[in-house]
Amino acid sequence: MFVYVGTYTAPDGNASGIEIYRFDEATGSLTHLGTKIGVANPSFLALHPDQQHLYAGERYLYTVGEGQQGEITAYSRDSSTGELTLINQQPSGGVGPCYVSVDTSGKYVLVANYTSGSVAALPIQDGGGVGEATSIVQHTGSSVYIGRQGEPHAHMIAPLPDGKAILATDLGTDEVVIYTLEGGVLDRAGAIAVDAGSGPRHFAFSPDGSSLYVLNELNSSLIAYDYDAVRLAFPHRQTVSTLPDGFHGENWPAQIVVSPDSKFVYASNRGHDSIAIFAVGEDGVLTQVAVTSTGGAEPRNFNITPSGDWLLAANQNSDTIVVFRRDAETGTLRQHGEPVPSATPVCIVFAAE
């Protein structure tokens, strides 16, 4: 399979663009194929769910370009070589876009603009390009963490797996905002409030659709919610720490992923530089089973292969990707081989050949 790696380019990082690798699941080897240059700080990536391709399921790649003039860039993807070809670019509807996703219909690109605290929807045109934003929503409010929560900071936006709504975390206001998306218009339908000072960053749904997990950057916590699809509600189930007992240093959780079988939840710690692993009990209660070093500094992002057999961790500040073999029974991780050089990696996306 192909692996696309979002990065920070100069002067913010050491990369030149989107890095392209091939990953061999039989051997665990990660081989660099090339770099797609041309976008400053292509930090977060999303693949389009193209239903015409039965095996790959993906045809287009979208990236944010973080900066004072935020932009979304669309590429076509060659499924035989992994090569990317530029289609077009559009303004992201705000400043400092940090997350991009595609709605379940495959008709809209969704973007969270961190610096300006706004979210937007951009239509996907014939051929995979993006049009001008059809909806831009400015978040408002603040919270209690001095220096980080004086204003809104939208951090992630993505659809519910059943397509009934869109969720958007706001680190600055301590909310997970619920939107509907009709005719390209994002309409606020409610919000999930988290404890003041939590700083919600990323979230993940269990593949079986029953649970929502929210990762909080400012207090190193992970919240589990049940998902009530009938009422579009998220009853609180549990809040746990992402850190091992006894650690009291600075830490900023970053990425959260649920295993393909919904039995384990993984969250990265920047500061402790680790991945916390939680088992999901039959009653839905989370139990921390391990906290494993990522073998590098500041694991901003990681991802689990669709098979569930491997986890790749992007260590931003040590310029490496570390490959782990994943035990499906215990959820634990074992490093496989030496760290792979990768300049300022901050996002990992898999794509089938």
C-alpha cells in the first residue's frame, strides 16, 4: 500500500512537501518513493472515498496549506505509482487550516481553521477539484486556559460514520460542535461541552459506530461517549488520563485512533512521547493496558493499517516514522526495525494500490 505523509516545510520544518512511501505489510518495510512539492506546510491530508474503485476506494487527495492565507489543495492520485498530480487550490475560509476531511457523500471537503477559529465546507467538483467555500462558520467564545483559550481554535472537523451530522472540536472554547450539512451549508445543531481547560483536539468513532472518543490536548484526557443516533446525542461514559501514573511533566496529546475491531483505543502523547493503549471492555469501559514509547520526539500523528496489523507513528521533532507490529489480541505494540527517516512528519494516510 501507499503511505502519504503530511509535513511542515521550511521555515517551520525540514520537509519539502508531501512525502510518498510504499509499505509492505508482509515485511513491515517502509520505502520512500518521492516527494510532491509545491504547497507550504501540507500538514494534514485526506483521501476521497471514490465508490468507483472497489479495492482502493480512494481517488483524490486533499491537503491543507497552513499559513496566514489558508488554502486547500486537491490532487489526483495514480493508484499504480502513488504519484500525485495537482488539480487546483482554493482558500480554506480562514487562517491556519489544520485539519481536512471529506463528508460521507463524497461531495464536500470540510476544513478546520485553527488560528481564525472557523470551519468551512467546499464543494468537490467533477474531476475531484474543490470549488469556493459554500459555507464558512466563525466560532465564538473562550475558556480558562491562559494563553491557549482566549479565543476559538477549531481543531478538527469530520462526519459521523452514519452521515447524520458533522462534528468539529474547538480547543479554545472547550466544545465539540455538532453541525448538519445540507446543500453545502453547515448549520449548528448543538454542542458537547467538555470540562473547562480540557482543550478538545481530535476525536475518533469506533468502526462499529457505537462510541465517540474525544482527545483533549490541554489536560491529557480522553473522553468516551455513547452515540445515540436517534436523538443525535452523546451521553458521557468515562474520562481517563492518557498518561501513566507518576508522570507530571508537560504533555500535549495529539492523535487518537480506534482499532479496526473496535476493541482498542490509541492516543499519542507529545511530551511523554508515547502512545497510550486502552482496551474497550464489553461494558464499554476503557482500561489502560500499556503506554509505549514512539521511539522519537513529539508523535503528532500515527495511523493503524486497515488490516490492524501495523501502526506507523510520525515523530515530528526527530524527523522519523517508526513502524510497530500490533498484537490484535492484547492491543500492545512492538517496534519493528529502525526508525525510518522522514522530514518533520505530521500526518500519515494509507492508500491501497
